[in-house]
Amino acid sequence: MRFVFTYSLAASAACASALVVPPRTDGQVSIENSKKHDNYDLEPSAKLAFSGITTFAQLPTVKCLTESGPVDDILILGFPFDTATSYRTGTRFGPNAVRQGSRAASLAGHYNYRQSINPYKQNISVVDCGDLPISPFDNGLAFAQMEDWYKRLLWREVKSPGKGAKSAKTGRVHPQIVALGGDHSISLPILRALNTVYGKVSAIHIDAHIDTWSPKVFAGANAGSKQAEYADGTPYYWAGMEGLLSTKSVHAGIRSSLDSAKDMELDEEVGFTTIPASDMLKRDGVWGVIDKIRSIVPHDEPVYVSLDVDSLDPAYGPGTAGPASGGWTTREIIQIIIDGLEGLHIVGVDVVEVLPALDQAEITGIAAAEFTIELVTRLVRNRLGL
């Protein structure tokens, strides 16, 4: 026992001597010496992609609905609504995921090398309006909220009334709203609001699914509520039936089956031409798809662009409410945005169906943010005539 105790004391002394800090010489600098911090610029002025409050692309945030006076020219507006979904829920968190994804998409700054412009330095104001407080309990109320709030913003004066295409119906320039969803049913209240300013519009609907299904088939003929007929698979059916669309609209990226020739007739009745995801792309390439879209949609009439991220193949967009294999790549969709929408009179945009809970490493959120950045840049360039 005496030997063990003696050995323990010796070991403790050795450890203590090893931990003794040697005296500093004049050439050594202690991190404890605050005077030496004078060598650093400690002002919190750096704008890093992961710092600050998360807004889309680090844009200024504005309470657009409650503030008075002229509204900004292009508004990023979240629609956190997913209680009309037909498959996976959770896209109410999509707007936040797109904003988070925009951090990575803006890592090297905001100059858009694909379109050779910084969209935020063109004397066209772009702001993030945050998310709308849409009811998750009552879909009838939610649809009324979305339509009314969108309409309120749409009818406001803009800060740059001399830039952008005027409405033939009102004779003035209106704000362009980029809606972040949310499930795809949000397109219907948006189109209803747009109709009050522009009348009928053409739609470029990029999606894996047609979303013009008959509500009696899609939602079930025995639904106890009329509101059940308004789902994420029926917005463009109702838009057509309500006279909101022109006869020159296009589905692109479709790979859901139409149940019958009657469904095809219904699709044509509401004014859509369908471009399947793979057939034309495989035969004619992405430029064949772009040329087809531009041959259908008028260039000088109001156009609404709706982009569902399930148009991506699940390899490129796993975090979505309705994944479908055989879709497009991010590169192909970005090319369609840049060249397919050039010079069009775009009156509104939505990017929908991002489901962050089922995403992997933010793949879908970053892709959706990239799409949104390219869409905003395209809107700015079209306003400038570029």
C-alpha cells in the first residue's frame, strides 16, 4: 500500500509539472491580451451568406400588407398553406426552406452570372414581404385570405411606375409578386386576384401533374364539403371554368397519366397544350421545349408562370409533396426560365410544393431558391427590355 501511495504521489507531481505554463518571452502573443486585438477590424459589417436574419437573398424585409404608400416593384411573398394537398403535407414550411436555400444560392454574392446582371442593383426595388398568416383550419377562409391580400398588394401604386409593362385594363404598371408556396392550390386565389387587374391570362404551368383534373374525380364525388373540390390537383381546372385563362396556356414537364380521352378533352377545353417531360426533351432537347412554349404563349399579353418543384426528377428534388420519377434536371428548368420567358409580359409567378421535412441536405430548397433567383432576374431584365 505504501508503494502504491508513493507511486501515485510521484505520478501526480509529474502531471502537475507537465501542465505548468512556461513563462512568456517578448516574442509571444497571448490571446488573453485585449490590447493586441487592435490589429483586427471588429466592426460587425461583413455580410456573410449565413449571417443576419434570413430573408430571401438577403433582401430587405417589409411589412407589405400593413405599410402604406407605394409598394416595391417586385415582392417576394410566402404562402405557407398546405391543407389542400392530395399527398404529402408539410409544404407550409416551403417558403422558409426557399429562403434558407437562397443563402447557399447567394454564397458568392448576388451577381447572376447566368444572366450577366445583378438584379438588385437596377433601380428596380425588390423586397421580401415575409409570409402571409393564412388559416390552417378553414380552407374556405384561407382561399378568401389569399385572394384578398394578393389583390390588396396588386392594386397598390409601385415605386417605379415608368418601368415594366402596363395593364391594358387599368392603364398602369402593377407590382409583380413572386409567391412561395405552399401547395399548388394557391395558384387559384392568385389567378382570381390577377383577373381583376389583367383580365384573362395565359399560364405557363411547369409541373409533373396537369392540375386540371375534374374535382369530381380528383377529390371524390361524395365529398361532404364544396371546398373539397378545391385541391392542389384542380387549380387550373377551376381557373379555366371561371374564365380566368386565355386559350393559349401550356403544361410543361408533365408525366402524370390522363385517365381517359375525356380528361384530354377537358384539358384542351380549359386552354392547355401539354408538353410531356421526356418525349420532346429526348427528341428535340431543351431548346425544343423552349421553342414549343414560346410558340403557344403570346409574347405581348399577360402571362402567369407557375413552377412546381416536382417537375424535377426526385434525384434533384426529393423534398416535395408529389414526387414523380422521370422528371427534368435543375439545369434544364433554369434554361427554360432564362430563355423560355424572355420578353414575355409576366404578371405573376409562383414556386410551390417544397417540403423541407422530406428534403435531403437542402437539395430541393436550394434548387427552388435558384429557380426563384432566376425568375426574379428574368422579371428585372424584362422590365429593362433586356
